[in-house]
Amino acid sequence: MTSAKAVFLLLSLTHCLADTSRVRGWRGIVPLHSTRADVERLLGTYVNKRECVHSICSYYLDDVIVHFNYSAGDCNSGRGAWDVPLDTVTWITVYSKPRPRLSDLNIDESKFEKRKAIGDTLLYINQEEGVSMEVWQGAVMSFNYGPTAKDEHLRCPAKDQDTIFSDVPEASRTRLLERLNQFVEYSRTEQYEKQYELFLPKLAAKMFPVRNKQEFGKWVRTQEGFRESWIEFKPRSITEIEDDTYGKVYLIYGLAKTSEGGKIVESSRTTKAVIKGGEWYLIDLFRLAPL
């Protein structure tokens, strides 16, 4: 990127974040109010610039990589988390090139709640305006744009258990819930060797810098950010999707409760699971997700 482009990007981000009361999405695309058609009018549909997997479309531009999450349907469909039509933008994640320094954005940090994420990463969150940033060692790793507090009336009511698990084979529902509860229990009691066994073996070998569950246990005990103290995880939606590598995959979204310094913290998390040999395995971390 030329220095002129870098300066333009920095000025744009500063303009968007310095006064959070004026933030409205990203480049005019506003979560819960803009559609896939609006995005494509702005960025086009060129194959070499865009990649879509299920309800997420990614654009790889000169100055940013940007991911758009689209609604799978309204509340009546049973598949959406928000009462908006299919293909409405629900969340935007932006990775800037190069990564700006938080100190260069001239934002009012008092308007952002700070939360510890994975490792040394901090989350700066403005719930009122639906804006958050992931900050690592002073660099802004991502900008996130989601529903604002004024959009809360569009959130779908909590689903009952039958609706949440409707995409899951009936005979496997109880076992999936057991495995999710095991993850929480093994975290709470620091049984990390058992936690390792919840991940699909071939994926765990690639995901973690260890060779077996014993090494995993030792490794986790040295990773303060990774070593969360879980209290509870309640699924809010489980959606079956097709994956080129794993076939049928179940995208799990839910509300987590963790303990941080004696304080109970709630956060939305998402992970993915598969059934292999009649057993459930995780194929992703419990990643932070939009509230």
C-alpha cells in the first residue's frame, strides 16, 4: 500500500471511531439495515475479489479484508438470530492493511468497555453503537460492526430446546449437550488433558502446538489467555452446514459465562462440531461472537 493510501485509511478509521455517536456501520453498510444487494452494489461480485461460504462473504481488497455475515432468515424461519429478512447484513468484520495503532485513531476510550480476550488480546466494546475492536499490543487487529442498542427490539426470542436442536439428529442431541457441558467442566476443574480429547484428533494435531493430550495439558497451563475458567455454556442456535473438508458440520452459537478475577462475565461464543464414528467432536475453538 502506498503511503497516501495508508494515510487515507487512517483518516477514514479516525473519522468513523473518534465520535462513536455518529458511527453507522462500515462505508454505509449498516448491520440489520443493509442487504447483500447493498454490499454487492458497493463492492461488486467479482469472483477473484469475493469468497462466500454459507452465510459469510469475504472481500479481499487493496486496503482491507472484510467479512459480511448475512442472516439465515427471520424469527419465524427458526434459523435467524434477528428478525430481519434472509440475506440482511448482521455483522461486519474488517481487517485493515496495514494494521493501525490504537493510539493513532484518536478515539475516546472512555466510551469503550475493555475485556480480555484470548492471549494478550483486548476487546474494546461500545455496545450502544455496536462497535468493537480487537487490540493486540497496541495494534488494532480488527474492527467489528454489529447491531446497536437501538436494534435490540429486533433480536429473536430465546428458542426452546427442541427448536435449538432441530438441525441435529434426534438420537445425537443429548450426547452433543453432554460434550458441550464436558468442555465447561474440564475447563472449570482444569482437566485439560480430557478437554483435548473433545477435539477431533486430526484437527487437534494441526490446531495446537503439541503432540498429545499430556503435552496439551502442560501447554494450556502456560497460556493465561487460553486458560479460561468456564462456568456455563448455553446453546442458542445450532445450524447444519456443509463443509468441503468435514461434510456435515454443526455451527453452534451460544452464551458463555466465565470467571475473570472472581467476576462473572457473559459473552457470546461460536464453535463448530462434527459427528465421527458416532461421537461428537469439536473442530474449532469457542470463538467470541457478536452479542
